[in-house]
Amino acid sequence: MIEFRGVHKRYDTGIEALKGVDIKIDAGEFVFIVGASGAGKSTFLKLITREEVANSGEVIVSNFKLSKLKKRQIPYLRRSMGIVFQDFRLIDTMTVYDNVAFAMRVVGASQKDIRKRIPYVLGLVGLQNKSKAYPMELSGGEQQRVGLARALVNNPSMIVADEPTGNIDPDMSYEIMELLTEINRRGTTVIIVTHERDLVKAFQRRVIEIRDGLVVSDTKDEEVASYEI
């Protein structure tokens, strides 16, 4: 599903964000990526989504070798993943329904498919009664649920979430994590970048820690309870 083989990434500023990273994440896994600010977590995500390219080594995502990926192929790579952002990135002038439908329209889905899929996905995230609401009428947790629905609507093989609980209260954070856990149970790979130690402890999944551009630990599910992050 995702493999980093000796990946180095240095920016033009001289910052060496990743230094020989080797990681393998199999299809169907649920993985937390943790580390301090500036550790290399964001670069890790940007390499997965092909926003950035490694200077050396190889990044493989969904059988795409990203170093060899042509520009016209990037949209096909990104269709295999749903991305959840910390700041929601909803369109304020669109209803919940249209915010989610927008993700289907950009990939050329038919109106028939959109009308069928949107109610189902909104039901998955508990927003079936909010389809006509606008983002500013929703709580932070509800807005993140819309973001999650948008990430799910094209049936991606993986969800990549960048600090998905960073702008919502603790109780809602657990609800969002429960939703992501249920999505994972249905077979979707879930990768979450987070600094929320309590959530990582509570959900006890694989934890990869990045520090100063290096993978310093890779803790399996059953070991997380005793792991200090």
C-alpha cells in the first residue's frame, strides 16, 4: 500500500526533512504518525500525496512509484486516497450536501451516482439530517464530519488525516476517532498524523514516531499501551 525505501528529502532552504526513511504500511492498517513540530511528519504526508518529491530513495503508494509518476497521473494517485485536514477546508457558500458532492463532481461522477452516494456517506458520519445546512451553522466537530464524508465519498482505499482533531473539543475528538476506526474496520487503510497523546494511547494502534527526520520507533498495536510518546 505505502512503502518508503531509503527516502531523503531536503528542501531548497537547506532543511533536511527526512533522512533515509524506511517505512512499510500494508493495506488495511491503522497507523498513527507522531512527532514534534518540525520532525518531518508533514513532509511524510506531502510525499505520499505527491505534493513533494523525494531527493533520493523511492516512495511507492498504491503500486505507483512516485519518482516516476508523470504529472498527468497525479490525479489518479490522489483518487485512491481521501484527505482530512485540520482546518476542515469547507466551502462556506455551499451546503453540506454540495460540499461533499463537489468531491464527486471533480472526478466526473454522474448526477445519478451523486444522488445515491451522498445520503449514504452522510449517514455514515451521522449527518443525514444536516445535508441542507451550511458550514457556519455547524459545530467544529460537525464540520470535521463533513470533511470526513468528503474524504470518503469517492470510496478511496486509504484515508490520510492531518491532525484531524486539532480544532475540535476532546469529546468530539474521540467521536471522530471512533468513526475513523469504523472506517478502518470496513477495510480502508487509515493514516493519522497527530500530536494528541491521549488519543494514541486510547486507540492502541500502530505508532510510527519521526524525530529530526528519522524514524526512531515503530510500535505495533499490542505494544502501544506501554509506549511513551
